[in-house]
Amino acid sequence: MSKYNPLWEYLKENRKNNYILSYEEIRNILGFDIDHSFLTYKKEAKEHGYEVSKISMKEKTVIFNRL
């Protein structure tokens, strides 16, 4: 079980085609801030039907697209 499972479940349950989530929204879902390890764990999103298409450090957002 990954520490990011609550985020993957959130994406899967809401079933939107695209998400633009702020770092703050992700923190609210997970209960902690995303960190550099997210770059490794982001591949897990595909197991739940999504891919991480963009991480914006400037805008502090992550874009997810449904596969």
C-alpha cells in the first residue's frame, strides 16, 4: 500500500476526465504535503486509470488525465 493511495482513490471515485489539483488540495486529501518522492510514486496513478501529465512548481498544481 502506497502513502499516496488516498489520492489515487480520490481520483478514481470522482471519475473526472481531468483534474487540476493544487498542492494544498492534495495536502487536504493526503494529510501531508507532496514531496520529491511524488516523482517516483506518480507512476502508480496509471494503476487507477490516470496519468500525471504535468507538475507545475510555479503554479503549485498537478494535472491528472484519465487514461
